[in-house]
Amino acid sequence: MPAELSAHHRRLAQQKREAITTAATELFLARGYDGTSLARVAEAAGVSKSTLFKQFPTKAALFEAIVTESWQRDADDAVARPPAGDLRSGLTTVGHRYADLVGRPGMAALFRIVIAELPRFPELGRMQFQLGKLPYFTSVQHYLESEHEAGHADVPDAASAANQFLGMIANYVLWPRMLLTDWNPAASEIHDAVEEAVQTMLARYTPAHRPAPKPER
């Protein structure tokens, strides 16, 4: 019984945490970071102030949790390194994972919050970059470095290559959402955008002695 009770309490705590982060994201987007108080978040989430303060003693801690959870949802799958030896397959896997991540509606909302508040709260931008994009970017960079070292790719500057690859995908999937509220490409269109990015990477980084394999039809 104590173990069951403990598990029940953990589930309740997790449910309250999710209610808090969801309410906070909506309020940050509607009222801005500066215009949102923890008391208002507690009210919107349907929890007591003491419950909220126990989990998030400051507004910065709450925003940090939102950023971290947004980028690390399904984190094991998102940053797991693809099998070595097949650059096309590896880039395709990485590309679709990234498209799924940045294509989530909540991700665009998070970027809007950061961009809107950046002049007054530059720490939000640093938080978004260091806790969010940087770890994902680093995982892609390390994958490309390992493929280069094994001779499966010719990538002398893996950091630049990772930036190029992720940038091609984000430029189609994420950034138009910043300005176009009706931007909602179909899954097939996102798939094609990822495949085009993969083709571009293969054309640039396939070793000269190994022609790029043709995509399957």
C-alpha cells in the first residue's frame, strides 16, 4: 500500500506540473513574460500557490522547465545516434526527428515568447539556446564527426554541416510559423523538405570514392 500511495502521489505531482507548465506557456504567450505572475499561473492551472512555489520557486525556474521539457520530450529517441555506416539513412532519421520536434505547435509558441521578451530579458534567449537547441545541435554534430572519422562521410567541419542541415529543415518547418499563423504544411510536404535537405547534404559530404546512393522509390 505505501508503494501504491507513493506512485499515486507521483502521478498527481506530475499532472499538476503539466497543468502548471501548460498554463504558464499560454499566459506567457498572451501576456508576455513580464506580464505574467506566478500567482496568475497558479490560478490558471487550478493549483494552490504553495503547490506551484514548491515546484517552481521563481518565474525563471518555471520558464527554464518549459524550455527543457519542450526540447527534451522523447529525448532518448530524439538524440539517439543513428546506426553508423549509412549516411543517407542516418541523416534521414535525424532530419525527420528534428522536423517532428520543431514542428510541434508548442515549439513555435515558445520561440515567440523568447523573441518578444528578448530585449528586456536576454537570459530567456540564452536559456532557450543552451537548454534547448544546443544539446540537440551537439548530438547531430557528434554523429557527423563519427561518420567522418569512420570514413563514411567527408565532413571536415561537422559544426558547420550540422548547422546547414538543421537550418534547411527549420527554415521550412518552423520559421514560417513565426509570421504566418496559417502555415501548416502537410506531412508529405515536410517529408519532401527533409528528403531535399538530405540530398543536399549527400551531394556535399559523401566521400569522393563513394557515390551517394539513389533514394528508394
